[in-house]
Amino acid sequence: MIGLAKGQQILDKIKVQSKMGLGTLYLLDTGIAAEAFGNGLFLELDYGEILSNAVKKDSLVISWTEEVSTYDIKFNIKNAAEVVQKINQYKK
């Protein structure tokens, strides 16, 4: 379980598989966080930092930038299209 900032809320928790292993993708009121079982938190982004989120088959691909570089991470999720809809809804 991730630590939350004061007032931050978890809106949804989704079991995922990524290059970091099995874990949980948290949809927060402020952004997203990803945690790998046994390895802890490995990604935390505010919604404003997410450049794009796309569905590719049964995968969610999230892109963001850090300084001048762009990064992507793929999460294998059963209902990827539904997760993209939730992220887009929470971004507003």
C-alpha cells in the first residue's frame, strides 16, 4: 500500500503486470501511482504530467516527459479501455 499525501485519495486500484513485475496501478484524485509487489512504488505522476494514455490490445501505455526526454510504460490490464476512460475522467 502506498503512502498518501494529506488529503490525497485513492479513487481506484487495478492489478497490473509491467516490466517491473506484478503490481497495482492506483488512480488517485491527483494522478496515478504504480507499485510492484516486493519492489514498492516505481511511478508517480500528476494527471498534468501525463502526455498520453492509449490502449494497445490488452495494454495501457502511459507517456510522460522528464526534462527533455519522453518515457513510456506499458501495463497489461484486462480492461485497458475502461482504465483509459477513468484516467481521462479523473484528469478533468
